[in-house]
Amino acid sequence: MADNKKIKTALVSVFHKENLDKIIYKLNDLGVKILSTGGTKSFIESLNVEVTSVESLTGYPSILGGRVKTLHPKVFGGILSRRDNQGDVSQLNEFEIPEIDLVIVDLYPFEDTVASGAAEQDIIEKIDIGGISLIRAAAKNFKDVVIVPSQKEYQPLLDLLEEKNGEFSLTDRKWFASRAFGVSSHYDSAIFGYFNEGIGEATERVSLNDGQVLRYGENPHQAASFFKFNNGGNSATLADAEVLQGKALSYNNMLDADAAWKSASDAYHSVTHLENKVAVSVIKHLNPCGLAVTNSIMESLELAWAGDPISAYGSIICFTDTVTQEVAEWFGSKFVEILIAPAYTKEAMEVLGKKKNLRVLVTPIREAVPGEKLYRSISGGMLVQDEDEGLDQEFNTVTEKEFEGSKMNLAKFGTIACKHLKSNAIAVVTENADGGFWLTGAGMGQPNRLDSLRYLTMPRFELKGGLDITNSVLISDAFFPFRDSIEAANEYGVKYIVEPGGSIRDEEVIAACNEFGIAMAFTGRRHFRH
């Protein structure tokens, strides 16, 4: 075909040499002249394949400690020249510049160097200059040049070399160019991310590679993919979780799994008075329908499940301790979608293995990552905010009835439970006989705060043996704007309430609490979650 181009001269300059040998041998078999420099040239010579040094082409040695090797008109002229432009052809002849038809590049591993914890100077030296310039030049001139921008494209190149004997169509060249600009843009984004300290004008660079196709999106008729952020290895994330068994994850599964992992981890960190604490979170539609922290994994599981056993059907459950055979057998005929834990015993996996569709994930307890960002798209744009860590809060009593110190640990756990519910969020938390905490009532997602309180899971308390909540704590993720919410709480027998405060009607709300003998504490910090 008219747009086919035969490879005659190739420039090879790569960091990763693995699987390059087959390409070199094939180019040699096709009679392609090979140009190279530095370690790549030595590698090609070790294969007993003839190679011409870039230095002999340019007349200049590699200088500045290897920072300048290929940056020369005789290299870039051969790449950028337009073969159908007579002026370009004349200048190539005038300056004795050979046409370069194939460029193979693999950049210095900048991201890996950052992740390794290397010193800044070592990181700076891994910012590739010549390689990135070669990629951009060859990709720009895709009408005449094939660009192989990374090790990931070695195999596609080899396949086409063998299939077409060194001839590439315009479609082939454009495909490689597309991959090239993907490599260069991602590389620049990673470098920007290293230097960006959030100073001055708001700027973000998000570059995502190697997506995983999910079973489906929010609904079965929607396609969806998952992309993992490169966080430099600073901390474990749910994206790093190992899947031990089960069918493929869907979009909703991953959202719920993340909510389970974060809520269980936050609950674990919020409780400091228990010696051998274990947190268990039960998630349904992104909300904790159960959450508990005790000294026993079985007790935490049973309390978390009891928080709302109806909603627990088809839920996602996260543990902060090793899942044992006893825990695995407890599920019996219960249907859950996903289990998440730091580890599982061999015996537990033998039991869980009988549930072939059950997804079993392994990931450690979440630790807060300073500066972690949350991203959310809207039509035509993207919102970016800091992660809501918010574990440390002060509780200031504002009512005549004191919010005694013995309730403060329970209140801290409650604010974490409430933080993970969808706004408008209300949580009721209770202490059990052994000093553990559990979520005994939850209301969320209503357009107004009063309805969230009225529609608490608390009316189901008959399922829990008629639980008395006079010693429980009710938490609101934002202030109560009117006294009607206090009146509704009083009907349930609530005697302790925590909210951020800050309403223009705070005095009205406080007066209602005093009227009903309710202790109220303000935190000054809200936790909206949409």
C-alpha cells in the first residue's frame, strides 16, 4: 500500500533491556542499520550484532555525565524530516543526515526511583531528557517514523516486524504514536506530582495507566474500568488488596469495599482503651449498617451484624484482624458479597472456599496518608479535596446536664461511625458489658436531618432484645437547626447527644436539651459525606 514505510534505520536507546534481544536479532535479519549509545550499544554488541554509535554520527561524545547523548540535529533531523517535503530532503542531503525510520525508547524509571525512597539528587537524575525528546519527535512525525515508547510496546513491535517484514502501515505508525504521547504525558505528570506542593494556583495532574475492566458499572448496562493511582509506595491502599477467591469485582463492589475498609480502620484507630481490639464493619450501599470494636473478633462480628441484620444481607464486611475458622463458619448460609481482612487462616480459607462466588480480599489496616486527595467527577469537570481524616476532636458540654468523661470514648467512636454515613447522618452508639462499642442505630441520606433521625434503624430494636439506649450516645454529622430533632430524640429515650454546633438557633436546641434532661456536647467539626 502507498502509506507503507519500510524500516531501514533504527535508533535504539532504552533503560530496560529485557526482551529487547529478539527485536535486535529481527532488525538485524531484516538488514536494518542500528544506531545506539551508552549501555544499550554495549548490550547490542554483546549480541554480536553490528551497531553504529550515535557519537560517530554526531561527531560529539556523550557529555555532562551522560545527560547529553542524542540531543543533536543529526539525530533529530533524521527523525523529524518529512520524507515528502523536498526542502527537508535537500537539507538532509546537505548536512549528511540519515533518515531514521524506527525509534525505540524506554525512559529512566522516575516513578520507581521516587517509590524507592531515593535521595532527591538520584530522583532528579532519573528525569529523562533525551529519551522523552526522542519520543515526542518520532511521535510527531508518525507519518514517516515508528516510535516504540516503552518496554510495553516491545512485543507489539516484534509481532509486526515478523508479520510484515519491516513494513509498517500508517495505521500501525499512528497506533504507536498514540501510545507514545500516553507515555510522555504520564511521565510528565509523575514529575509534576513529585514537585507539586500545592502552593499558589490550584493545579492537578491525573494520569492513569493499565486500567482493569470491571464486570460492569453502577448498573449492568454501564461499562466501567478501574485505574490504580501510583502513590509512591507510601502506604497500603485498597487498590493494593490481593483477591484470594471469588468472581470478578464490579464498580459497586469496589466502592463498597473501600467504604468497609476505611470505616473499619477508622473505628479501630478511634478506640484506645481496649488492649486487643478488633473492628468489624458491615457495609451496604456505601453506608455502615453495622460497626463494632471489642476485644474479640467474634463479638465484634456479632455486634456489627446485629446493628442491622436485615441490611446485612448481601453486604461487604471488613475485619481488622485475622479471620479464623470459627469466623468463617459463623457465616454458614448467610449471604455476603465480600470479606476483607489483613489475613485468613488456612482452615478459614478451606471453609470460605466452598462459597465460590464470595470475594475474599487481603489488605492491612488503613493508615492515614498525609496529603491524600479525593477525586470526584461532575459533568464537564472534576472536584478535588483533601481526605477527611478528622479523628481528633474536642467535646465541649453546652448543657446543664454534664457530658461526663466516661462517655467521651464512646462519643469519639460515634463520630467515626457517623462520619462514614451518608449525610444527613445520625448515629447511635452503645457500650457493651465488656467495654466494647457498637453502632446500634443509623439514619442517613435523607433530604433533612429530622427525617434521618426519625428513620433510624432504632425502631428495629425489638430484634436486639429491647435495647435500652439511655446510656447510648447519639451523633449528628452537622448541627440541628431546630429543636424538633431534640424532641424526636427524646421520644427514643436519648440522653446524650453530640453535634458540631454553629447554628443560629443553637440556644433553642440547647434549651430543648435542658428541658428534657439531655446532655449535649459540641465538637466544632462537621463530617458531611455525600
